[in-house]
Amino acid sequence: MTTPYDDEIDDLLRDYQDQRARLGDLQRSINEVAVTVTASRQVVRVTVGAQGQLLSVEFPTGAYRRLTPAELAEVLMTTVGQARDEAIAEVASLVAGGLPEGLDAEELLRGKADLTGILPEDPRMPDTVRSYVETGRPARAQDSRDE
């Protein structure tokens, strides 16, 4: 025997499955992020992934030979930092649409976002479903008992 809530529960399950599929697509897109930045005078070229991990370091010319070790280290660190910033911006643009209102994607990815209060203490659901979950009875049956 089906109840009037079966359709609502089926809709909730379908919505959940759709969200899960979209998240899978989003995860694949994030995993494909790779940003390459080349320093001025082509001293160094670096590629970083979505989490800012260093994927490659190349020296496309011999320009690095004219730098002191400290200068080369500074150019390398600056170039990696720029690539990481660009990767964060790219990932932020991918996830921004799925975040709660008021949550900045770049701040979230940099670990600077305030995550308290993002989710309500009680999950959103129609009142009829909430009543059914809490009481195990359809809302009408509950209402008629209270009269």
C-alpha cells in the first residue's frame, strides 16, 4: 500500500540522485584543472593542479643560468604562487554555483571561509514529510488525533 508521501519521498530521492550525478561531474572537472605559468624571460615554467600541487617544473631556456640561486628560488616561488592563485580561481569558478549564498568559493578553497552556519541544524524538507519522519504518521492523521 502506498501513502501520499511515497511520491514526495520518490521526488526527494530523485533530487538526491541528480545532485550526486552533478557532483560527480564537478569532481571530474576539478580533477582536470591544470594551470601553467611561465615566468618573465622564460626563466621557469610551472604547472600546478587543482589543489595547487606542483605537477611540473621546466626551464624552457637557459635564462635560469644567469640567476643566483636565491634569485632563481624567488622566481620559482613567485611563479608557483601565481599558478596556484590561478588554479584556485579556476576551481572557485567551477564550484561557486553550488555553494550556499554568501560563501565565497576562493575563501573556502584558501581555508579562510567561515563554515559555521552553512547548514541549518534541521535539514530542509516539506512540513508534511518532516511530520511523517518525526511521528511516523501522515500529518492529517496527527492533526485529527489532536482534535
